[in-house]
Amino acid sequence: MSESTEVNQYNGMATLTPKPRDGFVETESVKSVTKRALSYLKAGYSVHFRGPAGTGKTTLALHTASLLGRPAVMITGDEEMITSNLVGSQHGYNYRKVVDRYIHSVTRLEETTDPRWADHRLTTACRNGHTLIYDEFTRSRPEANNVLLGVLEEKLLVLPAQNQQESYIKVHPDFRAIFTSNPQEYAGIHDSQDALGDRIVTIDIDHADHDLEVNVAAARSGIDKDKAAQIVGLVREFRETEEYDQAPSLRTSITICKVVAQEMLNPSIGDDAFVQICLDILGSKSAFTGRMGSKYLQQQKLLTSLIEHHCPSSPVTTSAKRSAPEGKVPEMKKIESVPQRRQI
Ligand SMILES: Nc1ncnc2c1ncn2[C@@H]1O[C@H](COP(=O)(O)OP(=O)(O)OP(=O)(O)O)[C@@H](O)[C@H]1O
Ligand SMILES: [Mg+2]
């Protein structure tokens, strides 16, 4: 979550005031996505950022919410989510006891208990026109999310019978929802319901482009852009090989850059500590059964070769940089054998 996002209390419920974070990088591609998202939101639709892990979906959702300028509430989907977690539930009782001694010789005692209803985040957002950020909504089971169909289409939130005071509420005209999901997670996700997908505008978010990845990695780690560009080049080329179980993401580039900054390492094949953290972080994207097995050794060889190529002992020369198109590096030596992608 954005470090500059403020948490406030609104009628007893914590709300967020999302603000653009320090170090938020706004390249042309980010501006284009947020501009499109805002135009859908302003037209009255809800939006959905969908893409692989670590591509910046949650950051974009918070950023877009900050541009809407309304208080926001945030929920993260999970398998245990049930409708009452979204809407609200009975929460204890209001107990009332009246002792009437109007006539001193007679005592009248009256006790009543009324179920007490507590709004949860969706209800608070619908009532007050807040922005709902529903992160990873496809991790929740579709039946938990069904309540959103009426909210998005009929602008009505139907409350369960437990709420004896109200059976539904009219959704505030400023209410908007911003969803995120990752369709590639192997476990624990549900297909996004067609009915729900039909009511929201989905924007596909792919891995960051070269410019964004270098700028984010430099901004989030504090290392200079040239060093960040070498590390990002390495991560991006490894991503292209598809020799892993889980794609190395923008987050992977940030992680390596942060450790380099913290340990004051040199991104160079000559720096053993740097090579080791690259092998650890990039190597962890595959799960091998034996650490000394041939596939594991082949992957270490592939990674070492990529490190050598992108982070040579001597700094990358300007002419080598110039001869490569943006985001690409000159063709590297062919590796005789690369590990096969492990099927899981
Ligand atoms: N435009 C940006 N400016 C600065 N940092 C960014 C930007 N986009 C993404 N990041 C950073 O990249 C990392 C990954 O972003 P984020 O957590 O939003 O990705 P995600 O797609 O939601 O990942 P996941 O699928 O794992 O939830 C975070 O550390 C985030 O701060
Ligand atoms: Mg996320």
C-alpha cells in the first residue's frame, strides 16, 4: 500500500485517503492507463486491472483511486470471503432495560434486546459514495461476490434479512469500484464471473515496459539509473527465456536493486556477492527437486551467462549501449543447453 495513503475514521469505519506515493513513477504508459481508467470511472463504470503478478496492478488501483479524489475502502479477496464480510452482519445486541417506579409500591421492569447491525466496507462505500478497491477479487468465491451484480447494474445493495431496519440501500452516485486480479495464479483463484465481468471495464496490464521498469527500480531502490538499467536488462532477458515456473516481475527487479543499494554492491560479474543475490533471487523463480540436479545446474549456468552479459566486469560502453535498440541488448552468445521448463 502507498506509504502516503492516510487512514481515517468515517462513521466508525476506517477509510483511506489514497494519495500519489513518493517515488511513484508516471511514464507515458502509466499515464495512458490511468487516463483510460479515469474516463471509464467518470462515465459511471467500474474498472478492473488484470495481469500477472508484480506488474503494478495494486499500485495503479491506488493511484487511480487517488485521482478520483474520494475516500476509499480496500478489501483483498480470499477463499474464506463471504457476502457478510463485504456487506455487514449482525453484531451483538442493543440491550435496553427500563425500571419504572412511578408508583412507589409497583415496579415495572421492561427489557428489550434488538439485534445490532454493523455495516462492512462495501456497504459503507455504497452509502457514502466512496471508492471500493477490491484487490485480487477472483480469490473470493463467485457466490461471495454476487452481491456486487446489483450494486453495479441496478445501483442497489441488497442487505440480508439480518438487517431488520433496512432491506436495501440505494448506491450513492459517486460510488465506484476498482478491481484487480491475476488470471495466471495457479491455485486459489476462481474464474471471474461472466456476469460481473460484463459490468466492469477490464484493462489488461502486462509486464512493465523497459522505461517504466528502469525508472521504478531506480526510484524504489535509490540506485542510479545506469545500474538499474543493467539489472533490469538482466531480469527482462531472463523473463524472455521462459525458463522458470514463475515469471520474474517488476518486483524482482526492485528486489535486486534494493539489495544492491543496501549492501552497496557493484552490479558486475566480478562482484561475487552481487552474482550470488542474482542467483538466489532469479533462481528462486523455479522449483527444482534436487539442488545439484542437472536442470538446476543448467539454470545456474544460464543465469551466470546472463549476468556476465548484462553486468560485465568493465562498465557497459556507450557504443555497445547505442548499438542496442531501447530495452534490448546486443545478441548474446548462444547457450548450448538450457533447462526445460518444469511442468507443475
Ligand atoms: N508506477 C509505479 N511507480 C512506482 N512503483 C511502482 C509502480 N508500479 C509498480 N510499482 C512497484 O512495483 C511493485 C509491484 O507493484 P504491485 O504490488 O502494484 O503489483 P501487483 O501487480 O499488484 O502485484 P501482485 O499481483 O503480486 O499483487 C511494488 O513494489 C510497487 O510499489
Ligand atoms: Mg497486487
